[in-house]
Amino acid sequence: MAAAATPQADRPSNFIRDIILEDLKANKFAGRVHTRFPPEPNGYLHIGHAKSICLNFGLAAEFGGKTNLRFDDTNPEKEEQEYVDSIITDVRWLGFDWEDRLFYASDYFDQLHQWAVQLINAGKAYVCDLSAEEVRQYRGTLNEPGKESPYRNRSVEDNLELFAKMRAGKFPDGSRTLRAKIDMASPNLNMRDPVMYRILHAEHHRTGDKWCIYPMYDFAHGQSDSIEKVTHSICTLEFEDHRPLYNWFIQQLGIFPSQQIEFDRLNITYTLLSKRKLLQLVRDGHVRGWDDPRMPTLSGLRRRGYTPEAIRNFCAAIGASKTNGTIELAMLEHFLREDLNQRAPRVMAVLRPLRVVIDNYPEGQVEELEALNNPEDPSAGTRKVPFSRELYIEQDDFRETPPKKFFRLFPGQEVRLRAGYFIKCTSVVKDEKTDEVVEVHCTYDPATRSGNAPDGRKVKATIHWVSARHAIEAEVRLYESLFSKEDPNDVPESQEFTANLNPNSLETLTAAKLEPSLASAKPGDRYQFERLGYFCVDPDSTSEKLVFNRTVQLRDTWAKIEKREKGKSL
RNA sequence: UGGGCGGUCGACUAAUGGUAGGUCAAGUGCCUUUGGAGCACUUUGUCCAGGUUCGAAUCCUGGCCGCCCAGCCA
């Protein structure tokens, strides 16, 4: 039962949606919308793929259509089962379902081979003995037409026999190809007798050693779409030049005419979205793996603490067009914070501890103070946080001599401890050698329990804290962007993109202090460490020591002010 | 310099011959037991030049600028 097309009028449109709307109106595919997401299993999926996934699944869903997951596995030399598995995991994690429609281009190898024979019989394909180098020379250049291969006019019988021998493994790799007979003078280089099959004595991750000839992308993709009756075949801009060839094969074969539509690839500032380069980062050990939290891969983002919702909202917001552009990283982070703000439980953690002693608080006394789990979500309830005479606060929250507009603790200043008491700084203890403040002494006002002043007096800042005796220790990994340049590919000539790697992309803090409620945190759990940012538990955590990743910082107005004030005084 | 595709606020994206709007960023104020969140307000744009039209971001012509293509990769 084809669900009636129910386009949401209020939904921001894009040119692909407009095309579908028109096709529906014209009853072009009998009212069907069927898309596919066609990754090559030669690496892990990244956020650029998420854009394509959201587009393909989203568009089909909107119009009551279907989306297939199809692995484009025509190059056994680069493809691996590990990648297939990761891709399946990642698309599911993102929240999409292809039901029983999991396909592989390799499912169609027999059919593709048959079609190749059909084209040979029709005089539209020939076996060419030119070497790779010769093929390149015969192809011509951007400005000059190519030359026809001397093997172009072999008889159908010869071609059939030669192609059969290619398939039977009679020839070494690279010695021959099957080519389409189109037009060596075409201004579109893709039409200059493109290679359809190459000889590759390589083990395929699914078909094993059944084949020693493999179809090229151009001879597999359109037909795979066609076999699956895909109506709208959405791909990226660089395939625009391939569309005439895509259509040529479909037309010569007389098969279902899927329609290719190209959109712009995703680019994000400070981020590299190229599988080849990502693989290089992994292989050369610049990151710890495909799922390193600094990687823009879906597995990396997941480990970093991103939610599928945040990624989907981001993809919906950026839309799709045909203009080459670059989205600011801030946009992605906005959708991340927006989602996490609603759902992440608040908790107190001190990353760089500074000891605070409350001189007038009874020694040995412990109070259980009640704290809100999430001010954005009353249903999240409250929890108890232990308070005692000795605490840790953030080093950043204390200055012996406060700069302008610094509202936090300094000698003589009173601040509120979150969910605790008002405290006032009375003195500091310094390291004799370094002159560094190592301990801060304060007094507290017992009347301000849980943060309210009965006399109505105000305080300019609220800071977070952890009871020293009750704190649990953790490792916290702070991340910055992997690259320090907006465009990681912008390097002086003769240098590689790796020259733009940010040396500070990872900072590991080993002595962070957490409130005790975190003892039961499990890998993948996400929290807001109050006033700092969102953090999630890394799978490296052990029963002895928790490891947290900083997903993203909270917006930091103070940092902005401080930077501006510093700039002024220079 | 062949072919293909594009150029709308700082970024991304709408407006499909009829008021250039939204999101992010930036800024200002309010509010705040997170310098968070929220709320309100503000700044900034149709690549250029002609033409068609009552009316052009949109249609036409000519420029300019950018991206992609010379894998037996996808």
C-alpha cells in the first residue's frame, strides 16, 4: 500500500525534495520514492556520510518510500568485512532502518557480467589490450580529443572469446580491460570508452575467489540502482560528469531508469572529511583509531559523546544544495549542546583541583546537600551531595588578584557554592618556592545552607565544588579540534595536511575530582559537569578508574570577556 | 585555454516574476543558585554590467570568480 505523499509544508525544502515533489506530481515513478545509501566498505563512516544518510532515509520516509543499504563493493583490494560491520553499526546508531533491504553490489556480479556480454553482442563493448599507461595516452587531455584504441573494432566473436578468457583467469592483472564503445572525442572524459571491467586476481570479502574480473563503479552503480528499482539516486557533486554514462548504460541495457541527482558534499571548518586522509591518520598513528574521539567518524563522534539526535538535527539544519561551502564547526556544536542541555544530568566535577578549607565548619562533620539533577527537566529529580570542611574547587575559579570583571573567589570576596553555602575567602597558603597558591581558607555562613541568603544579600558568582574526603578520582581527556587551521588542506606547497595537526588536540588530566554519585557511571553515559561542559564515560574506564571525554565545552562568556579585556590591555 | 556545475548576511540555507526570511556566529539588554540555559532586541546580504518587465535574487545577454573531470578508485 503506497502511503499517500504527505509532504510537510512547513519543512524547509531543498532542491532534491522539490524534484521529488515534481516527479510525484507527474507520476513519474508511479508515485514511488525509493532511495539507497551506497557506501564503499573501505573505511569508517563520517559525518559527511551522515548528511547523505539523513537525506536518503529522510526523503524516502517523508514520502512513504523505502531506503536500501547497499555496499558498493566492486574493488576487493580496498574493501574489508570490518568496514561493513562498522557501517552497519553506525547507520543503525544514527537511527535508520533498512529493514530487509541490505544489499551488495557484489550480489549483482552475475547479472553485471551477463549485461557486459549483452553489450559485447550489441557491438557496444570490446576487449582492449592497451596497458594502463597506454589507455591514459589514448584518452587525450581536457583540451584534445582521444585516439581510438587499435583493439576497438574487434569482432563480436573475438571479444566474446577474449572476455571469457579474462573471466577464466587466462590473463594477468592489468593486461586487458573490457571497455564501452562510446566516443573517444567526447568532451566528457568519462565517455571516452570507459573501462567496464578490469582484471584483478584478488580475494573479495564476499565472493572470495569466484571472480578475477571486477566491474568498475560506472558499470555497477547505475545498474545496481536499476536492479533495486531505486527512483532517486542521490550522490555527491563529483559524480555529475558521470551521469551521462550512468544513463548511457541504463539506456543501452533497456533497464529501469533510476534518476541520479547530485548534491554538495559536507565540509566543516577545522575538520577533514576524506576517507583516504582519515585512513592515513589512523595508519600513521596520529590518532588512536577510527573511533578516536577527535575523529569526525560516526564512531569517533559517538565515543566523544555526540548523540544521534544532535547529528540528525544538524543535518536537517544544513540542508542540501549544489553550492560548495563549508559549515562552521560552531554550527555542529550548537546542535550538540542543544540536545545535551535537555538530557544530560548535571553533576559536579573539578578538573584542576585547588584545596579549600572552611575554617569555621566543624571538623569531621558531613552534610548531605540536595542538588538538582537537571534544571531543564524537573522530572530528573534531585540527588544528595556530601559537604564537609575540606573541598576542592576549580583553580580557574580563584584569583589572588582578580582581573577586571572577575566575579569568582578572591581574598575578601564572597561566592556561592552550588547547592551549598556562601563562602568568603579569608586567606591563602602559598608554596614557598613557587609562590603558587596551594590552599585557600574561607569561612562559611551557616544561614545560607543550600545557597539561599535569608537576608536577601546577593553574590556575583556560583562555583562548583567537590568534598575532598568523598571525591572520586578520574582521568579526563580534553579535546580541541584535530586541526588548527580552518581548512586543514591549506598547507604550503610541498607540505602535507598533517602539518596542520593541532598539537593540543588532546590534553589528559589525571587527577580530576568527581562527586561520589559518579561512582556508578558506565561507558557511554553522558553528563554535564556543571559550568564546564558535557562529558561522557570512555570505554577505557576500569573498575579502578573512570575515564571521561569532554564532548564539548559549555559556552563560556567569561572566557570571551577575559580575552577581550586582555586584548585591551595590550 | 574542452566539458560539467555553482555564486543570496561572517557561515549555512529559503524566497521558484510580487515585502529578501530562518538557523548558526557576533553584539546589546533582561533574567539566572551553571558567566550555562532561556527571553528580547540589533548589526550585516542578492558577484558585476547591461537588457526584458508595472515589478527581477529569480528570465535574457555578456563578463568575473569558485569547484569538479585526464584511476584498470568510488
